[in-house]
Amino acid sequence: MRKKLAALKVSLFLGTLGIVCMSVSSARAALLVGNTQGNNVVLFDEQNGQFLGDFITPATGGLMAPDDLNFGPDGNLYVSSGNTPENSAILRYDGKTGKFIDVFASGSGLVRPYGTAFGPDGYLYVSSFLTDQILRYDAATGKFIDVFASGNGQPGGLNGPNDLLFGADGSLYVTTQGSIAVNGQATFPGLPSQVLRFDLATKTSTVFIDQPTPSPDSFGFVSFLGLAFGSNNDLFVSDFANDIRRYDLQTGTQIGVLSTNYTGTVPSSNFLGNLAFGSDDTLYTVGFDINTNLGAILRYNGVTGQPSPSAGNNGSIFVPTSNKLLRPIGITYTPEKLTPVPEPTTTTGLLTIGALSLFSLRQRKRQTVN
């Protein structure tokens, strides 16, 4: 009878431990955020903003300053990495576990990749920020194909390319910062920050959106960064210097502005990162305070443009300033259940509980025998 009772206790303990482990290792639909100062990718619950842990631990696979995160046609996660010719690359990780797979694409002039997009032609397009180029790689093998476009140092050119996004018509949209790379550094000769639209067949571009008036909350400049398509035939563009602007996708006409000044200072002490749509037309972006580099996640209704804070927060704040967000720029969404790396304290705690429980059972067994 006592043996059966002990076995029952062990079963109950293991069952409880299994439930706890599953709650730690399995997440619902999630937001993935790239920390450019943490060299890692972290997870947050899309429903309540709860921090779930690392999806890619710091420097795994050589990860450095991840600015852009994209799920590929194979379901894996492709992350931009590096800031020199030697370490710049697109790294590939398992899309469900975050396990490093390989250095998918690198070399051939790639320096500081800021944006990636898989094209309808079977190529991976990568913006090489510190060479003012867009490079193409085979989307299946990572083999370098060619230089798709280069900057010319003139207004309307590929000057400081950031994010890349393909439209339903097959056109490639690109944000430019308005900078020119000189000896591996970005210089600012007064060129406009714009959104360009490229025709894949001819490799020619037109200015789809010209530089707007700077945000009244900014330091007086514009630096287009992230791109995301809404469900109402519109295009959302984030401005590193503050605000998200909304444009009609047919005409390029501005139809709205979403304020992102969550620190409430003027000029705003927070800068802005990329954009991602989650479920139910929910728009997310990341920002960080330039005084601390600690970041936050903002949320909006992607149809109305209204801020959508989480419980207990105001304005557009979904995840308030957190030391888990270290100068975040890249953000993406997945409806899949992912496997975050458990916190060391959590793992240690579970193992300690298990060891103490088993020890207790053995002690009781010894006392019964004696």
C-alpha cells in the first residue's frame, strides 16, 4: 500500500512538473523582437505582452545587431546580422525552436544588412546599408546572384536603404534614410528620406513617397525605416525620428499619422523601429529611449489607427519600458507556437523541486523500512 502511495506521489509530481515545463517551453502566438544591443531575439505573448524568454540567445550563430527578422518560405527565421564586411550576413534559425541552422547568405559586398524580403522570382533581396545597394541571393541555397540596385548620391536614389517589402503587384518597396555610405560610415549630405518602388523586370525605381514634413515631436529630421501593408489597401511606414505614417497604396497620398511619442517629451527621447501586423489587423512597433536604450512595444488598431494599450498602460504602450528590450529595431509576428529558451532561474527551480521531492520520497521509504 505504501509503495503504491509513493508511486502515486511520484506520478503526481511528474505530472505537475510536466505541466509547468509545458507552460515554460510552449507559447501562444508571439511577437519576436531583435535586440540590437543584446545580440538576441526575444519573445512576447501577443495577447498580454508577457515576456516569454529568449528565442535566440545572445550571439548564437554569430548573431550581432539583429535589425530585421523575416520568416522564409521554408518556415525558418532569417535574421540580418553584423556591421562590417567580415561579419555581415543573413543567418537562418529553426522557425519553431530558434536553433541555429547556418549562415545562409553573406559576402559579395554585403555590409550592415538592414532589410530582407523574399521575392516572387525565387530570390532573397537584402539591403546593404553601408554600400547603398540591394543584393540578390538564391532563396533556396543562399548563393549570391547579383547587385539588383545601387545608390547614386542623388535625390530619388538608393541612399541608405532600410526595409524591403514586396507588394501584391510584384513591386519592391524600399525605405531610404537619405544617407550615403563613405568608407563604411553613413554620411548625411542633405538627401531626402523616401520610399522607392522598384520594377523587378527593369530594375528601375520611382519615388513612391517623398520625404514628408518632420514630426513635430522629432528633432527636425525624417528617417523612414519600417514597412507594413494594412488590410485597407494602405501602406504604413515608420519614421525612426518619430511617428508612423499611413499612405494610400495606389496614389502614395498620406492619409493618416500615428503618434509614437510614448515618452511624452518634445523633442521625443524615443526613436522607432520596424513594423509588424499581428492577428485581427493589430499593428505593432518597437521603440527605445535614446537616454537608456531600453525599449518598449507599441500597439495600434491597424484599421482605425487608434492606440491600443495593454491593461494598466495608456496611449499606445503594449509592453512598457523593459530591460528585456535593448535598443530593439526588428519585430515580426508568428501565429505558431514557439519554444522559448527557459530562464536559467526557472530551469534551476524546476530541477531543485524535482530533486527535493525525490529525496523526500526516498527518506520516507527508508523510515518505513526501518
